[in-house]
Amino acid sequence: MISFFRKLWWLTQRRAREDELCEELQFHLEEEAEERTEEGLSKEEALRSARFELGNPAIVEENTRAVWGWILLEQLIQDLRYALRTMLRNRVFTALALLSLALGIGANTAIYSFMDAILLRSLPVSDPESLVVLNWHSKDPRGPRPNHVMHSMDGSDWVEGDGLSSGIFPFGVFELLRENNAVFSNLFAYYHSDKRNLTIKGEAEIAAGEYVSGEYFTGLAVPPAAGRLIIADDDRAGAPPVVVISAGLADRRFSGAANAVGQSVLIDNIVFTVIGVTPPEFFGVDPAESPDFYLPMHANLLLDRTVPWAVKPETYLERNHYWIQMMGRLRPGVTRAQAQAALAPAFQQWVAATASNPRELESLPALRVEEGAGGLGTLRRRYSKPLYLLLVMVGLILAIACANIANLLLSRAAARQREIAVRLSIGADRLRVLRQLLTESVCLAFLGGVLGVVLAFWGVNFLTVLLANGHEGFTLHAGLNWHVLIATFVLSVFCGAVFGLAPALQSTRAEVMSALKGGRAAERGWQSKLAFRRLSLSHVLVVSQIVISLLMVVAAGLFVRTLSHLQSIQLGFNRENVLLFELNARQAGHHDPEILAFYEELRKQFASIPGIRSATLSHASLLGAGRGVEILVSGKSAAPETRILHTGPRFFSTMQIPMLVGREIDERDTPDSTGVVVANERFVKVHFGTEDPLGRHITRGGPHPREMEIIGVASDAHYGRLKDATRPVLYIPYNQDQQRVQQMVYALRTTGDPLNYVPTVREIVHRADSRIPLVDIRTQAAEIDRTMNQEIVFARLCTGFAMLALVIAGIGLYGTTAYGVARRTAEIGIRMALGAQRGVVMRMILGQVLLFAALGIAIGLPAALGASRLVQSFLFGVKTDDPLTLGSAVGILFGAVMLAGYVPARRASRIDPIHALRED
Amino acid sequence: MPKSEPPTRLELLQGTLEVLILRTLLREAKHGHAIAKHIQRTSEDLLQVETGSLYPALHRLEAKGWIAASWELSDKGKRARYYRLTPRGRKQLVAEQSKWEAFSRAMGLILRPADQEGQ
């Protein structure tokens, strides 16, 4: 403790202490010299031998100072001050270095923030590490469904390895595993409910809900923000209808959690009592969703009676119907592997008993106990591939930036060779010089990192906007958090160490004598010895920068071409001036058959708005649709890829899909009139060839078959996802089908900006039934853009990245060339004195730059061809070896290289021989 | 040259310099040069104190609080930095001295058993 204060005191007294030490050593020298004079030496000789005996006074001082205080800290402060001074003295160098590093680090931090939010973050519940998700994996996904015990599945599945994976199970499996409490301290089930009509105090909105079993909240160990959460007693058939709402909904609609408890709300027109509110940070178990409310699972018996896939008490007993998802909390000390080993056989036995034939036995699903700390993997599966791709790209940018810095430092190290030689020769410790050079580069990297965080902050906001791109309720909110800051810091310091070390090592390896001999001649002398190694290193860096830039430009080209291909897809309808919106009258309490009249009456009202040219409705928008039912043509099943769209009157005239023959569906087609259908060109070609299809009858299968007469043929319009090929499509009047009508998407053909009509539309719907909220209002053009979201993001980001890479590489090339010209001033001067023309000098410099470019492209093109296979799955309509893309990439690169080389080349050609030669 | 070279000079063992300095300062305060000379003379020129390690050692001892320093005039009237033993240094010297005596006795016992056997 005392020594701490003494050191502190000494630190403040440093200057005086150093003077004292100097005086003390001086006294020692004089004493020694005097003594030797007494021994008979001459004065000079005595002084000389005394000095010799003392050794290097600077080192003695240094060693003595070392015992005073925190020598390391002191030296660090010294080094930092020196580093900052050097950086300020070379403003251009510092600006270039900081800019390229900040861009590299900023881009990396922004992307890493998203990776962190999506791939790495844990659920905001206590002890997330002990949570596990239950999934199954089955070997043979492609065969027809009867090959599986999963006769019907309601939920998401994904292809994994050689088979199919999913997290949905029959309810019986939940009951089976819940019994096994040797493994789990808690097992809970849940499934995602559809969007619901939620009416609070007479005001309706569409909200997302989650069905949860009674163990859900205790299993996740979530405390209520107010009231109580759902318990086992709430989750049984016939229990009073209760609901738990999210903190966000409580704030929005009840102005606070405390006010919400005990209130009544209407969910799909059924009264539920709010019993509690979840904490603000809680978003359920899937980071891709954020439910507004949580219902006891058995409330689905109340709510889902009317939908076509109605949940009945039998549904809970169905052993081949897969629909609920499960998570568990492991008992302390139980590992995932142990849990899987304990539960898999029980599951195996259970599903084996549900197989109805030997083929089903061959491909039974196998239970997997997977990590649950991060919640469900929906987002991870959706975004991890694109994010890893982006991370590779920004990683490459950082590599270019680092190569740049290394190159700049390398050039500068050569320039500082003399300074370092002087320092070494007057006794500086090599390690000390190295440390100082390292301090400089780490300092640079650190500043770059700080700037990078600022850029990243801006980049994250930009990326969020880019990724959300019109998605309502985009749940992904990445922020710069501690992880990200630490990752950036480590990254920048690591960069500093990497690019600081190589030049630092080289600098201190200088041969002191030759470097000291002075003048540029001497510098060239040692350089000619080291030239090969040094120059080749910096050349390798420049060429690799060109290679990486080429990769980025090619990637950008491929994504831009993909986007333009998508944008030029023939839609078969007119995308401009169409307003789309969705509403669901059934959830607001409308019933058959009145609901059909209600929908039609609304359509008529919309059509009569001044400025609306026509109005129609369909069960989904053309791009959002994907409904298939069994269709029989002349008693045989129609092509399996056949899709149907339930439409209202005037669909074809509103969407401007040309009718080839016959008439479109219109007001004449009522529930009671003859069943009619409009087929698209493709359907006719597949099923009737050249025969006249008008008047032919086809049958919609299912439990209530219905005969339909073909009244018209429409030209092919795009149906489903943008990348899907044209399919056979049937357009069936929505009021003539047995399927219960649910939500409807209205399409209005407008004059002028479709969004101008939104207030009028809202008013009409509100007047017709105030309980019905309007959802997902968008223009047709915006909907199309939304489906290309990922491609748009990739094209924009990659173009940005490629430009960034070109700029950074350009800076590097410029710096290296300019430095090379500066070094060769004398040589160029001699050449010009001997009669070389300006043009020749310029060609000489540019020739070297072009050589780099050619070399870079020679290496880069095969690399780009190889690497572009990795992005193949992101491409559409363009091959990885697209000649146009490759050609323009090469052209752009040559242009950038010429630009970077031109300025220094011009300067070289302006060198005045007299000045150049006089300098030496 | 009148001065004859000492037969062989001994390398100082690690940590011995500090004890030697403390012992040298036991009777009176001395400046650095005098300390070096005193050690050299007293050891019959067997021990040569390197200036390069003398001053760091002095400052180290000062930092530990075993010796204290002050600027005074030397015999010849020049300003010199004089070091003297503090009470803590005296205590330290006693401890170090007994440690060294024990150590040299142990070394002697091991290195000289042949003589004893011969007797």
C-alpha cells in the first residue's frame, strides 16, 4: 500500500528525479576519473576509462528508472503519446488507414449484431441453458404421406440432411413424455395460433396468439408483470375462458399492465378474461414471433370450432395428427444426450404402435432433444445462410482493409528505417522498439474500431430497415450490445496486432550500419538486399486486394442480375395501381350464408368509390396464394400441381388478366346458380390439348364433390411465389365452394396512387361492421417487392460492399504506387535527364499497375467461378459463370485500377530532373 | 600501469549485492561511488561492483524503504547523493546476515567433507 503511494508520488516527480539521477551518475563518473588520475592516468584517459567502466549511461538510467514505478505503464503512456504524435504528423496516412479500417470493422459489427440477435442470443428467461426443444427427424420425406405415421401435419417442417425434421407432435406424445419426470423438471407444450380478431373496448385489431399448456409459464420460469399467468387448472376442456396478454398489448390498449388484469376482451367474438400480463422482455419461445396474447391450449375447443380444420376433443386423441410443439427443462445434472437416450425408446415404441402398415414402420420419426436456450430455430433456419454469406463478405472487406493498413505501414516502415536504426544504435532495446511500433498500430486499429462502432450503429439501423422492408411486426431488433462491442474490440486489436507485427519485425531487423550510413543512396543500398522480399510482400498484398475486390464485384453482379431477372418476370397481370387489403368477417362474428352477401356487398361499395375502376376479392392475393384441392377431369385426377383460387366477380378485369375465350366470373354466378370455373391456359393445354374446353365439366373432389362447367379460359397469370414456374390454375367462385369462407383479400383497380383510397376504404368497412379491422394494406407493386425482399437486400448490400472493396483496394493501390514513385524519384529523374519522354514514364508506372491488375484477375476469375457456386441457391435466372457479369466485373476492376494508378503516374511524369537529382 | 590486475574476479550471486550495500552502510552514510569502492576494497578486489547494477540496486533498496538518500557535500566539497541505513534496513540486514551465514555454513559443510574425512 505504502509502495503504491510512493510510486504514485514518484510518478508526479519524474522530471526532477531524472535530473537527480543524471547528476548522481555524473558525480560517479567524476569521482572515478579523479581516482584514476591519482593512479597516474592523464585526464582524458581517466575520463575515457571511467566512461568505459560505467557503460552506456542511457541504459543505466533506464534500468534505474525501472525500479521507480510502473515502468510498463509509463512506457505505454510514452508510446501512446508518440503514436498519436506520429499519427497527427501523417494526416493523410492516418485518414486513409482509419477510413478503411472503420469501414471494415463497421460492416463486420453491423452484420455480427444481427448474427448475435438471431443465432446466439438466449431467451430472456432464468437459466435458459437447461431448456431443450423436442424435434423429430424422419428418414424419408419425399414419398406420399401414407408412407408416414404423420397422416396429417399442421405446423412447419424443414428438410435436414437426408430427411425431414419438424417440431410438431400428436398430443399423446406430450402426455407420454410428461410422465417421464426422471429427465424433465418440467415439460410444456404450445402451438402458434392464427391471427385473431381481438376486440378491446369496442375497437378491433388483428393480433397474434399462442396456445400454451398449463405448464408453459412455470416451465419457462417467467414471473407475471401483473396478475397471474396460465396454470394447469386453466388448461382443460370447460375451464373458464382466460387469456394472458403481452406487456406491449397491455401498454397499448390498457395503458399499463395493472389496469389490464380483470378486464374482458373479445377474441374472435368470444369473451375472455385477462388474468395476467407477461413481463416486457418476454416474447414467447420463438424469436421469429412475438405473440400479443397467450391462451390455454384447450381454449382451441372454443375458438376453433368453426374453421375447416376444426379442433374437436377427438383431436387431442388423434395419434396420427401432428400439431403441438414441446420444450422441456432438464433436471439439474441431466445432459441433453442422457435425456435423448432416456426418451427416444419410449417415443419409438409409441409411434411404432401408431403405424397402420409395414411401410410406415420403415420410416418412423426419431426423437431429438435439441438445445433450447435460444428458443425455436425458425429465425436461425431462415436467416443463418444469408447472414453467414454476408459475414463472409464483410470478412473479406476487413481482410482488404487490413491488407491496406499492412501495406501502408510497410511503406512507412521502410521510410522510418533510419529512425529505428538510430534508436537501436544508441542502445534501444529491440523488444522496446517492437512494442512501440505495435502500440502505434494497435492504437490505429483501436481508433478504427471506435469509428467502426459508430458506423456500425448506423449500419444496424440501415440493415433493420432493409431486412424488414415493409414487413408488419418485424420482430428482429438487433442492437449493438456488449457482445458486439467486445467482438469489435477484439477484432480491431487483433487487426492491429496482425498488421502491426509484420512491418514492426521487419523494421527492427534492419542492419544498423548500412541504414545509418545516411542518404538515400545508403537506403537503396540495404533496400536492394531486402528489396526482393519487401517488395514482393507488398505486391502480394496489392494483388490479393484486387482478387478479393473482383470476387465482390462478381458477387454483386450476380445478385443484381438475379434481381433484374425477378423484376422482369412476366406476371400476366398489371401490377400498377392496385390496392390490396385483407379482412376476416368470420372472426368478427359473421356466419354462413350471410357472410357471402356481406363480402359481396362490400365489394359493390368499393367498386362505387369515385376513382375506383373495378373491385374484386379472392381468398388470397395471386402471389400469396397456394391452395390445392382434388380435381377430377373426366373421372381422372388432374395434374397434382394444379392450384385453385377462390375469386369473386370481376377478378380478371380488375387484375387485367386477358380472357382468351368465354367470359369471366361475374355477378351472375351466385351460390345457387350452376357451378362454374375459369381455367388458365396451362390447365387447358395439359388437360384438353387442342380441344375446345368451353362447356366441359370438371369435378372438385373431397367429401362433397361438386361439378363445375368451364365458362372461360384466361391467359396465364403468375400464381404463388415469384420463382415458381407457371402452373395449371382454376378460378372458382368463392360463393360456390363448400369450403367455409374465411378471410378475403380485396383488390381495387385505382386511378392514381392506390394508397390515396385507404381512408375511404377504412370508412366503408367501419360503417359496414366496426368489429372488422383492415389488415395488410399494400399496393400490388409493394407486395411483389416484398417477395423479392432478400434479393433486393442482397443486390443492394453487395453492390455497396463491392464499391467499398473497390474504394479500399483503390486507396491501397494508390498508396503503394505513390510511395513507389516517391522512392524512385531519383531514378525517374535520371531517366528523364537521359531523354525519357513524359509518356514513357507514365506508361512505365501504369504498366506496373496494370500488371498487378492482370495478375489479380488471372487469380481472381477462377476463384470467383469456384466461389460463386456457394451462392448458387441465392441466384435466379443467372448462371454462376454468367459471361456478362464476369466481363463487366473485369471491366469495372480495370477501370478502378487505372484510376488509382493514374494520379501517381501523372505525378511521376511531372518530375523535374534537376530537382530530383539535387535531392540526393 | 602501477595497478596489478586482481587474480580473478567473482561474479556476484543473485541478490547478494543488496546485502553487501546494506552492510557497507552500517557504520556511516556513503555515496554510490564510495559504496562500490568499499565493497571492492573490503573483498580484496575479488568482488567488482558493476555500475550498471549498482544504481538500480540502490534505487530498489530506497524504494523498499531500507535505505534513505539525501544530497550532501562530499569531502571534496561536491554535491553527492548520500545513502544511509534506515531502522527497517537495519532489521533487514540482521535477517539477511543470519540467512547468509547459515547458507555459507551449509555450503561449507557440503563442499568440505573430504577434509574432515582426512583428519
